[in-house]
Amino acid sequence: MPFEKTIARAEAFLKGMMFDCHTCGQCVLSQTGMVCPMSCPKGLRNGPCGGTLDGKCEVYPSKSCVWVRIHNRTSHEPYDLPKLIASADASLYRTSSYLNLLNGKDSQTRKPLDYLDLPKQRTRQPIQTQSKLEQKLKSGQFVKLCELRSPREANFEHFEEQWELIREHFDAVNITAYLNGKPSLSSPLAARRLRELGADPICQTTCRDYTKTSFVAELIENQMNDVHNVLCLTGDSYAGTPKIKQVFDMDSSWMLYEARHIREHRQIAFTGQVMKNPPKPFLGAVINPFTTPMNVPIRRLKQKAAAGADFIQTQMVFEVEPFRRFMELVCQEKIDEDVFILAGVPVIISPGALKMLPHVPGVGVPPDVLERLQNAKDLRAEGLALACQTIREIRQIPGISGVHLMLMGSDHSVLKDVIGVLDEEIEPSTFQNVAGDTQPATQGVLSHVD
């Protein structure tokens, strides 16, 4: 109607000048410290993403992160649990939020969601899923994870060769797909193949590429494929030209909430559909411990735990002391009693990957570490030594339940050498005479943005 359109346009103009309004039609400014969350380039209703460093936006590094500003304005206590804002209703875009408030059209999305009533100290609860990873974590085993990239062509030959190099050395394997927004076989398809080969795969899913419908469909597909681990990520922003349409129908917190709602209540949250045989995945998420100020990643981690996460993988750890301080807060807030924390450990063996590393969203490489790797006579040996050193130090930090090796290179055979450190079988000096690797390929690090 002309009247409604006029109101909507006037509201958009005024709120645009005052709050950088993006006309979602279901305003939550009162919950976000009068900072519009839709002004986030990814349109995240809960954030920040893992690409945030030094309070800056991943997509536009010269600008402040919208969600860091929101957290700083809304935290009544430094580490209190933030509200879980509902995913937006697309039918209300470009309509008047004032009118929608009066007529009740936005009632389902304006009000924060109630967190699921999950038990406390969930890491000590009985086994809830068929995941072997859950079984090992709850048995107290220090677990070892790595990742394989889903093939970009209809051929599993190289994928299977990589698996053979790491077989028997890892407890579970992330299956990355659509890295940098580039097409590949889907993560569920590659996870099914890896399951057939005897592994315990972790299907990796990004909000950048999925609607709520396709996400739930993927959960069902994983259930059919006997894949019981799912890692929920926001996903890095596609940087190619021309720019593709990015979905971001959810953020990773809402993705966790949806999957856990199905698991606990046998019901799809956004449709109300009841499922007789619902998927019950062991749910993972990602956190960047180096987002600043420190209250931001702690609050975000609390939100993901409350939304339903079972385990957390961290961004790459280059500096152990800041990570140790982060984990001290995690234990102080007793978050480690509800989720298992797996530390991300980089394994850098490729000069091409090293050159790209400072440009990876959410990854901060200290100058001394970067100089150490750049000046190394044998990058492969130095990268392995750094990974081994990091693992030895991280393993002593309270609250850590395992490590996730993130290979930056193409030779997966090096990973079993690094894993030997966990069993005190291999010393870093062992690697001093290993030939260098000049392949520029990287694995899942670029998609590892919360």
C-alpha cells in the first residue's frame, strides 16, 4: 500500500542516517546497543565472525567490526551470556519495522530466542550420539584431528591417497568444502566416502552457502550416510570477482540452535515440523581466541555453548601465552565443563601458503614467528618444529581436550610426524634434514572463519 511504502521509506531514511539501518523490517536496535547488526557485511544477527582481529571487520579491514561494538555496548558484566537473536524473516525486508511492531508481524523474530534447556557439565554427561569422537572425548582421551579437502572434480582418487597417508593417526577428520566460495564436491558426499574408508568424518558447513532448508536437509543426509559429526561455521566472505550471492540466512549460533533443537525436541525450529527419526549430530563450532577485546570471544563462546555446541575448534594458535590467558578465562567461566576445546595448530610447510598467511581472515601471525619461518633454510623442517613446540605447550594448558592440525601445504604425510609428539615419540630436531615442500596449496584454513 502507498501509505505503508511511504512510512517504510521515511523510516529507512531517518534510521539510515542515525543507525546505518539496512531496512530488515524487524528492528533489534534495543537489544544491540543501538548498533544495527544488519550493517555487518555478512548481515549476522549474532556475531562476530572469526575473521575479526583488533576490533576490525574481516570484509572491510579499515572499519570497526559491528559486532565488537555491539558486545562492548551490551555487556552488563564482562563475560555475561549475550541474547540469542532470532534469524531474520526475509518477507519483512524493506518494510517498516514500526508498523510491523504494531501489527505483530515481527513477533517471531524481534524477541530473542530462549536458549535450550541443556544440562550443566555436559562434558561429563552420558554419551548422547553415535559419534566416535564424542565417545573418545568423554572417555578422557586427548584427541587428534586434521582435515581433508573435498575434491573439486568428480574423482576421489587423490582424496583417498591423502587419507591413506594419515590413516590410524587421527581420531576424526574435518571435511572442508567450497573453500573461498569455489565449487567442489559437497562435504556430506566426501564425508560419506571417508566414512566408508573407516574414518570418523566431521562434516563442515558454512552459513555463507546454506539456507535453513538446505542445512536441515544436510543433517538428514549425514544421518543417512552414518556421519555423526557436524562443524557449524559462518564462513569467510567470498573475495572473488564478480562477487557471488552469499546466503548468510543464519549465523553459526542459529545453525547450532537449529541442529540442537532437532536433536533434543525432534522438531525443526523454523518450521515446527516434527520428525519421527531426527538426526542427532555431535555438534562443533569455531572460536577465534585472539579477537579483542577478550570479553568478545568469551561471550561468543558462551553463546555457542548455550546454543548447543558440544565441541569447539579454535583458530590457529601461533602465540601460546595469549591463548593460555584465553583458556584461563574459559576455565574461570566454567565453559570447559560444557564444551570440549580443541586447539588449532598450524603446520606450515609451503612457501606459497606462508606468503598468503598474513592475509588469511582472523589469523594474526606475530612478527617474530613470521620472521622465523621466512628466514628458515628449510621451511618444512621449521614448520614442523613450530607445530611440535606449540603442541607440547598447548597440551599442558588446563581445559584443552585435543588438537586440530591445520596443514598449510599439500603433503599430508607430515601430519603423522607431528602427531608423534603427542606420544613423545618424535623430537623437533628429527625434522632438520627433511626436504622442503614448494607446493602452494592449503587445506581448510580459509573456510575456518567462525
